[in-house]
Amino acid sequence: MAAPKSKRDILRRSKEREQKMRKFRLGGGFLLVAIIVGSFLGLLNWNFFCFNTVIVAGETNENKEAIQTYVLESIAGRYLGVVPKDSVFFLRKKILAEAVKHHFPRLKDVQVSLPELNTLKISVEDKEAKLVWCDGQDGKKSGHCYYLNEDGEVYSEAPNFSEAVMTEIIAPLPELPIGKIVLASSTVEKIQVLASAGGRLLNGLPGGYAPDLVSWQPLTAGDWAGRVADREGRVWRILFNEKSKAADLVGGLGSILKNETFLTDWSRQKGRLEYIDLRFPQKIFYRFIQ
């Protein structure tokens, strides 16, 4: 007949069973977590949830194949060596769009979307050139030319044409100017407006000298000079200050070019003008070469 178990033996064996059950539950929990994590990683690495096509849409002067290649390289590889960067679950649209804009400075806007599960669409829009800034001095180019957008940002190198195809600024530029804002947006607007209106108004001057606004140059204290050249090879200037309103500048230039006293002086001096000064509110000055 078996000896009756003591209370101590019963408690010890009960404790041992509890420890075994705890270890079993802990091991089962680890196994379950491993199965879940493994399944999730397997799901992430399944090609069905990874991008296999990149489409670049929109009108741009950038090389679309270069954009496509850059995007594919950006989403290649893995996070922590485990999670694929091209997974649809881990696509960071804003970060990718900003990276593309930074790498291709001609782009004004980049939008990233998923028209289909495995397709990444990159919609791009170019910055619009408002001015060309050429390195140089006194109307003579001596270096590279660059496009400026409406914000006054230098965003791309421009061809150095022998004849201006759009409004040009000729003045020294900082080294490596791409990506730098070199003009206030309001100044860009004023130069554009004056260049457009000035060309039209100058054509109305008598004498057949055909004066034409050829370039712009910054002076000091916010003053600017527009260089006007005629078919006789003579050069004179239109002066303005960037604090003036664009409408006031155009109105002032139009009023002086139609003023009877000015037109009489223009004809008598045969167009030998030195400058028209629009820098002062309510006042316009001009001077002919004596």
C-alpha cells in the first residue's frame, strides 16, 4: 500500500506542473509570434505587393527615362535588410516626391500615386522660365547663363544664345547658383512687365531708330537699369527701383514716351538719349547726350 503523500510533496509537484505549463505557454507564444512575423515578412516580400512598373507622366524637358531610373534605384533594397523598399505597404509618397524634385531641379511639382497595385506613377511638371540671368558685366556676357522661375530661383543652366530669346539679366552671379534665390519674386514680375511693355512702347518712337530693350542690370540700393540699344549702335538706359509698383513703372514709361516735350527733344537730338529715370514717385526724369 502506497504511503500517503505529504502536503509538501503535493505542493512541490503542483508547482512543477505550473512551471511546465508556463514554459509551454511561453514557447507556444514565441512560436505563434514567429509564425505571424514570418508570415507578415513573407507577405511583404511577395511580388504581388511590390512595384514592378514605374510610369513618368507629364510634360517635361527632363529625361523621363532618367527619372524612372532614379525612382527605381530609390526604392531598391531593404529596410534593416528585411523589409523591401518597393513594398506598397511602405511607400512614402511625400519623401519620394521631394527626393525626385531635389534630384531634378527643373521640376516644379512631383506627385506620386498608385493607379494600380504594382504600378507607381510619377506625375511631373516643369518650372516655367521667366528670365535668363547670364554671368557678365556692362551688357557683355562672360560666363554661363541660367533660367530663373517666378520665385527668382536659379533652377537650371540655359543656352548662351548670341541673341536674346527671352528677357536677360547680365550681371555677376554667385558660384554654383543652381537652387539659390537671387531675386525677389516681385522684382522678377517688374522686369518682365517692363520688358514686355517697354518693347511695345519703344517701337512707337519716331525717327526709325528702332530702340530695343536688350538686357537688365542690377545697380545699388535696389536700383535697376534696362539697357536699350538702337540700330545706330547707341545704348541708353531705363532706370527703376524695385520698390516701385509695376503698374506705376509701365504708366510712367508710357506717359514720358508720349509726352510732347520729350518727343520734340527726341527728334531734335535724333534719339541720342542717355537715360529715362523712373525711380522717383510722381516724377520722371530724362536726359539727352549733349
